[in-house]
Amino acid sequence: MKLSREILRLAVPSILANITVPLVGMVDIAVVGHLPVESSATLIGGISIGTMLFDLLYWNFGFLRAGTGGLTAQAYGRGEPTGGILERALRLALFSGLVLIALQWAVVWLAFLIVDCSPEVRALASQYFYIRIWAAPATLSLFAYKGWFIGLQDSVRPMTADLLVNGVNILLSIVLGMRMGFAGVAIGTAAAQWCGFLYCTLTARRRLRIGHKSLILSSLRFSLSPVQPKEKNLTNDNTASYSASAFFTLNRDLFLRSLGLIAVYIGFTVLSARYGDLMLAVSAILMKLLMIFSYFTDGFAYAGEALAGKFIGQGRADGLRATIRQTFAWSGGVAALFMVLYGACGVPLFRLMTSDAAVVEAGRQFLPWLLLMPPIGCAAFMWDGIYIGATASAELRNSTLLCAAGFFAVWLCGLALFGGRSVAPETAIHILMAAYFTHLAVRTI
């Protein structure tokens, strides 16, 4: 019972924050989907491709959250300091963000060598990218901050940061979107990321009791600032048992894992774009609806990550086993609830996303896939959290690369079975959904 309360203490704030993440995407799509234009499918396709370009970049840096969280949780369990872990992660995040800004034109050029979409969608996606890229340093730093706080068994600070970012994002997307059109949505998203960065930097400084310095300089130079412990595990980083080599080895494996995950997600969007703006819009909405479920279960995955890392740091195998059992039980209950939600409210959810009757009608036939995803997905997400907390990066890397191979294998086999490139657009999307289901199943195994 005590462990269940601890799981809920960590999971509930993460869930409350996570459910606003797909809400942001839904609001963005809803804003452009209701703009006074002839066809909202093109605008929805533009924001879908634009978002995909950032996923292509940012998901590759998911190791900043996962690696920082796993190392911090284990150091916390051993009673060791954690400030140096955050310092290294922030240095890497800010530097990487500046590099992405410098290379923004090359990124777009390379992306559209791969992405096949209409000229109208391409122009809108490029406009979205060139505006939002200026928040790259803030976005990547938020990954590091979130992992660090979760590793310290604190899910309230990440929740507050996410609610701030997503609340500002929703507000600005609506206000600026209605006044400035498509570009206003991108501006709102970029501004929200910087608000979150400032909040997390101030919060971390207070936790570490860092002297009064420039916010950005303090983020880049945590270890050079005078630190006074506010909690027992923040003392002197020179005594920590982790090393720079362990930090970068872990993050190398998690980076390769991110490549596997982004290959599946990008593959899903790119392949759906081949079959017209209508099928692209339907696929984008289906993915957003599936993300609602994943963000709920991620709350329990984060709890499993934090507790698994702590118990491993303490050398408590019994605590680790109990964590696995109870996080799986909670996530299974969430999966059952979402099966009911998708079954009862599938069409109304589509109508909430767009007023385009053609998109809603085209999406009806794919709703059964939403019922199949939660049972298999909950196990995949739980194992991710446990293995991240254990810093078992090699196993995560290998399983993710295997699931990406499974996704593309099912897609190619489906095309060969149903007519190759001449396959009907509706059939192609069914094949894509089957491939996505397969990738979740392989991650579970």
C-alpha cells in the first residue's frame, strides 16, 4: 500500500502535466482547422509536417531526459550529489540547441528530400519550422530539467513547468492564431518554451542555492557556482560515483534508441503523406488521439523510472520487483479505460479536432485500431520506464531498433500483399496502423 501511494504521488502530477501535451497539439490543429479557408486539410497537413520536423530533431535528444533521470535517481538512492549530472545535461542541451538554430535551413532542405507532400503543405510546414526553431535551446534544456527533477523523486516541479508551457502555448496559439493566422500558432509555441526554461532555471537555482548570476550563465556553469546543500544528497559533486564517460556512454545508447523511435513516427507521417492531404490529416488526428493514452501511461512509466533507479541505487531487489508489479497493474487499468473511451467517443473526438466533414468521414473506418493499441502499448511504455531507471541503455537501444525494423517490415509486406504502390489510400493507412501496432508489440517482447 505504501508503494502504491508513492507511485501515485509520482505518477499523478506527471499525468496532469502530460494530458496537456496532446491538448496543445489538438488546439493547434483545431485553430488552423477552423481558420476561414477553403480546405482545412492543407493547414492541418502543414502543421502536422511542421510538428514532425521538430519531432525528427527533438526526439533524437530524448536521451537528455531519460539519461539524466536514470543517473539522478540512482545517485539519489545512494545518497550522492546530483548537481553535476544536471550541469552536464544543460551544457549539452544549450549547445545542441544553438547548433540546430545555425543549421535550420540545411535541416529543412534535407527533410524535404525525404518528405513527400504537396507544395502548399511544404510551404506552410517550412514557415512553421523557421519560427519555432528559435526555441530549440529552451526546449532541449527542458528535457534535462524534467529528467533531473523526476530522478530526485519530484514530479511536481516538472508538472508545474509543463502546465506553464502548455497553458501559455494554448493561450497564445488561440490568440495569435486568430489574429495572425498560421504563423501565430508557431510563435505561441516558441514563446511558451522560453517561459518554461526560465521557470525551471529559477527553480533549480533555488534547489541548489546557487548564487545570483545570469540565468543562462548559471545554466551553463552550475558547477562553477557556490552550492550549498538544501537536501542531503546535494553536497559535493566530486564524491559522486558516476563519471563523464558513463554519462556519455549512456546517452549514446539512448540517442540510438531515439533514432529508432523517431524512425517509426516519421515513417508513419511521411508514408501517410504519400496518399494525399486528406489521408495525412486523418493520420495526424489518429496519432494525436493515441498520444492521449501514451501520455497517461507515461505518468506511471516516470514513476517506475524514478523508483526503479532509487531502489537499484539502494541495492533493494525486492523494491524493484514490487515497483514493476504495481506500475504494470496501474497502467493496465488505464488501458482498459481508454479502450472504453475510444469505443464510445471516437467520432466525436474526430469532430472536436476538425470541422472538415470529409476528414471526419474518412476517419471513421480507422477507429477500431484505436481499441487495439492500449493493451499492448501500456506494457511497452512501462518497460521503457523500468529500463531507463535501471540505466540499461544497451537493452533499450537493441529492443527499439528491433521494433523499428518490425514496423517497416510489416509496411513493406503489406504493400506487397495489397498491390504495391498502386494500393488504395484507405488500405495504405490500414497497413500503417498494423505496422504501428507491430512496433508496440515488439517493444513489449
